Amino acid sequence: MKVIQAEKAGFCFGVKRALDMAERTVQNSATVSLGPLIHNQQVVDRMERQGVQVIHDVEEAQAGATMIVRSHGVPPEIYQTAQNKGIQVVDATCPFVQKAQRLATEASKKGQVIVVGDKHHPEVQGILGWAGGNALAIETVQEAQELPAYEHVSVLAQTTQPIANFQRIAEELKHHTPELTVFNTICNATEERQTVARELSKEVDVMVVVGGKNSANTRKLAAICAEETETHLIETAEELNENWFKGIQIAGLTAGASTPDWIIEEVKNKMTEMNEMDDNTLNMENWADSMQKLHRGAVVTGTVVKLTQDEVFVDLGWKSEGIISRNELSVAPVTDPSEVVKVGDEIKVVVLRVENEEGNPVLSKRKADEEAAIERLEQLAESKEELQAKVTEVVKGGLLVDVGMRGFVPASQIQLGYVEDLNQFLGQTLRLRVIEFDPSKRKIILSQKVILAEEQVSKREKLLETLQEGDVVSGVVRRLADFGAFVDIGGVDGLLHVSDMAYTRIKHPSELVKVGDEVEVQVLRVDKEHSRISLGLKQLKPSPWETAADKYPLGSVAAGTVVRLAPFGAFVKLEDGIDGLIHISQLSEKRVAKVEDVVKVGDQVKAKVIECKPEEKRISLSIREAVSDAQTVQDKEMLSAQPEIPSVTIGDIIKENSEQ
């Protein structure tokens, strides 16, 4: 006799989640469960030994206790009662059931709600509670036929309902309302389990269904199998009967969602022991061989068969599925296992423990990835080849990246310049090179800076070869210094000296530019030997000296502001870019001992242009001559303002006297 176990059998996600939550809770507080956590007495007894007491009414719970709401869920008033009594609630309601509860609440606002399922089942009672007082539960097409007409009907399903029955009832309800909304709330795992069981039942001579006899889920599973072949429903291996298998060639095995793997394994082992055929003995030997291959540290290959919020189940071809916790999936933090693997993926894992308390191998994909990465990283460390890796965490002093194992990029090795905020790189993919690798310590240090530095050298060499003095290029201001600004002109920095920024005198580059500014500059000098590039900004603007001869001709009087004093004279700003010099000898007609005795910085003065040489960028001024000229003009004006005196000759006088 050949024994075939259904691919989908045993704990579903919701049940496994509820048990995990219960085990975590009972470690920290006095714990009760409102009703048995699952429909399996063996598991319930085991949980009770761990400290989870079963109660059947919330009123039985003591104030201050922690109460677990099982995966079936409860009506909303239960939560309110628990709150009123000061009971802490750990809600282990299956997410699929919670979805049905939410849909029922929303549907109740539109019209009649009908739930297809066993009205006595706690899950259905809970959904009805969320749907309001008018909601109904039916389980057969006949019950649907007896319903009256409604304006609007929303129909939901108990999560463990056979899909065919739900579809038949939904079809019948179309005759009872002009508006029918169908919510298929059947759990995918339940549907898959039933489909797989039905198909397996068609291929075998007898089916054994393992699970609690008071479980609606398990009873439905057995009923589906019974439609195709002889079926026996049992709770433990002790209930198996040798007579069921006399003359049987192929036997099938499946289990309800509340059946733990260790009970399934006991049943399968006993069914196998009942088989005395040689080929079965061979199978047992092969099975024993496969068990010997699993040992701590072994690297094995398996297929992902199920995902939960915190775990991944892997088929290793062993007696039970291996389990990978979320922390052992990847070197990077994982919030959802589906981000890393999906059902059907074939993956390599390392065995951490051959069996846990439930008999499942404990596995690590992270360690297997590290093992696979070591050889590749050793080659990359030797060849200095570039690799790419995503930043997974920001830590003190640098970044963690995923290179198949956890790699470290020091802050000093991220960019060419100083990095102030490391958080900007979280989630980014960096170009890296291995600069230190110790496989025995799982230590790998990487650098992006070395790659960028090499590229900068290459760009600089290429740019120095092609760049010509006089070229006008665009660039970005990267850094400021007291003496100028460094401008990136295509991966290479050139110096824009403060003296080449403007024709006016400026104290600091920040007066004209800031980091990040895009500027157009002219190449003034290219020093290939020392790899230096000098840039100019003012050279792209007309020089004020080009029109100085016309603006400041000899003899004209110009107005300006004293901007600087020197022992030999005062400099006067005439306009942006043009300063004139008043020599100390030209400050006054009197002898001047010190320039500051006559003028000070900031004074507004008028001076005569006594020399203008634009080609030498020089203008000489004179306050003394300007004052003298002004005095001369004033004297002439005063003279011309006096009354005219008639002229008298000696002849006129003699004539006047003779007449007398």
C-alpha cells in the first residue's frame, strides 16, 4: 500500500497565528481563552498544561486577566464587556474572519445581510454580531429558497464553506432581490485544502481525514472526500483500523486546519507500519536515508509551500516542513516575508535545528545566502570588480548593505567629500568595491569612494587634455573658501578665485555665489602638470575700463566714495570696477602729513581727473586742483558781478577844466 499525503493539510495560517500568540501571551501573564483555541482536544490539553485556561463566557474571566479571542472571532459586545471588567484582550481573530466581520458591518448599512454557514458555529455567530440584529445565517439552498424578497441583499460566507455550496446559494438569492452583492469570504487556504483533498480522493482507494470531530472544517473536509471514495475521520493515530486497508493499493491522508503536524505524522507513520509490502519497506529505508541528511549546519534545498506574517514553510522532502523565521530570511530587515520569497520558490537553506518542539526543522535562508556569497565576494575582493548593493540600515559610523551577507560601508568611504546626513542613503543602491574581507569573521568592508575617486582622476585627465583657455563652460559650486569657490565643471573641480569673480572688490565668495549655484565661467588657465584649472566669472562681463576714457576725460570732475586709505594717498570708487587714486600731494593746497587728516573711508568727494590710462587700469585724481579750479571760477564770477566803471582820459579832465 502506498500512502499519499495531501499537499495542503494541517494548521492553516489563522490557527497557527492564534497558537503562536497564545504561547507568547502565557509567558507574560495569567491567560484564558474564550472557548477552545482550536477544535483539537490534544492541542487544547497541551495549551492548558502551558497555562492557557479555557472559559466559555467572558464573565468567567477575573479582572486583570489576559483573554485570548480565538481565530473564530467574537461579536463586538464581547470586547466591550472585557473592557468594562478590566480584562486585557489579545485578539487572535483570523485576518480572513476579520475581513468578513468588516464587510458584514458595512453591508448592514445597505440592507439585508445573509451569512452562508452553520449558525451555531462561533465564527458565524461572531459575523452575525458585527452585521446587526437583522442578519441571517443559512446553510442550504433549500433555506435560501424559503427566504422572502428584499430590496438589497449582501451575502457572505463562513470562511470554511465549500465554494460550490456558496455559489449555489448565491445563485438562488438572485431570485430574492434586484440588488445582490456577493462577498466571497471563503479562506483561500480552506478552498485549496478542500480542492486538493477532493482531487486526491479521486486517485486513492481510501481516505483518512485527521482532525477534531467537533470541527466543522474537518467534517466538511471528510464529507468532500466521502463523495469520491471511502473515508474515515479520526482524531488520533490510535483510532486507525487495520481492516480499513486490507487489499488497498493506495491510501490518501489529509487533515483539518486544527490538526498539528505531529499528529498527522503519527497517523502517517502508523499507516505505514500497517503496510507489510516490500516496496513500503524500501520507502521507509529511503525515508530514513533522507532523515540522516538533515543535520545542524547542513545546506539543503527546499520549496516554499506557505507564507505567514512571521514565518515561511519549506518542503524539504522530509517528514515535516521546515520553518524559516522572518529574521532568518535575509540580512536586511524584513517586514513581510512575501518581499523575499513566494510560494513555489526553490531556495537553499541552512539547518539550524533538526527539530523544534513541534518536530519541524528550523532553517535559515540568511545563512545559506551568506555561504553562497562568500565565494563570490572572495573573487570580487581579489579582482577589485565593482558590485552594487542596497543600503539596508544606517548605523553609527556608516551604512549596512546587503551583499548576500551584511556588509559595512564606513561614512568616510561613501563619497569624495564629507557626508553629514547618512539617512539620505537608506534604501539607495551604491556602487561598491570590497576593500577588506575576512570570511571567517563574516566581516566585509566596502567603499564607493574609491570608485568615485578613480573616475574623478580619469575625468580630470580627459578634461585637461581637451579643455582650452578661453572656453566657456557650465558648472556647479561645490565648496567655498576664503580665497574663492570650487566649481564642478563636469566631474572635475576648478578654482574660481575671489579676484576673478567681479570687477569690484569683494571680501568673501559668499557675497556672489553659494554652494549648489549653477554658474557659467570662463577657463583662464589650464595647468596640466599640476592638474589645476583656473576659472573666471567677471571675464564674461564687459570691463568698465573699456568706456573709462569716455566717462572720465582729462580735466573732468568725478564724484566718488573713499574706499581705502594708504600712506601715499586715498582710493576713490568711481563705479563698480573702477577706483581712482588721489595722491597725498593732491589732497590739499596745504602740505598734508597724513592722508586721514583730510579724508576718511566713506567720505563722498569730488576730484579732478588729471590722468586716465584705461589700458593700465589707472586713473589719477586731484582734490587740490578741483578746489583750485572751483576757486578760479568763483573769482571770475564775482568779478563779472561788479558794476561797470566808466573810463576817463587826461584829455577829458583838461577839457573839463578849460570849460570852467
